[in-house]
Amino acid sequence: MVRVEVLRGRVTEVTARRYGLRKSMALTHAQKVRVTKEVVRHDKDTGSPEYQIAMFTEKIKKLTAHLKKNKQDFHSRRGLLKMVAKRKKLFAYLEKTDEKAAKGLKKTLGL
């Protein structure tokens, strides 16, 4: 039963605790849709700065929560700093090209 759930990508919290499995730190499809539904330009949008900034913001939130629990995880901390820098560069690009969209995105994401 557990093996089938893991193969299908549905590891519930109860299953994970019972069998010592760890939940993935990657975002699920449902999380990606929830985060980006307000900022996408079209249905198949994955490359626009707005989409990328929204994804980085969600990953940063998730990684920050992980680092609060695991203070000694320096490798993940480095990844977090790289993501923050990349998001900052994308914001600078978006402000340079479309200032109105950048302000709206900051408001939407609560930054």
C-alpha cells in the first residue's frame, strides 16, 4: 500500500510518519497552480518574470520554514540565498521593463 502511494506521488502525512518517509521539499502541481493563478499571462506560461518570481517566492517561503526547524542545514541556506538573489534580479528586470506589472506583483505576493 505504501509503495503504491509513494509511486503515485501521494505520500500523506500519516503515511510518512508511520513508515519514516520524508515529504518532498519540491512544490506539487497543485501548489504551483495555487501560487501562480493570479500572475500567469496565458495558460502555458512558465517563463514570464511574473511566473518565475511567484514560484521563487513560494519556494523561499517553504525553505524558510524548513530552516526554522533545521538551523544547522547550511547547504539549504545557501540555496535559499541563491533563490533570493535570483528573485531580486528578476524584480529588477521586471521593474526596468514593466514598472506597473512589478508594482502589481509586489502587491499580489505581499512583498
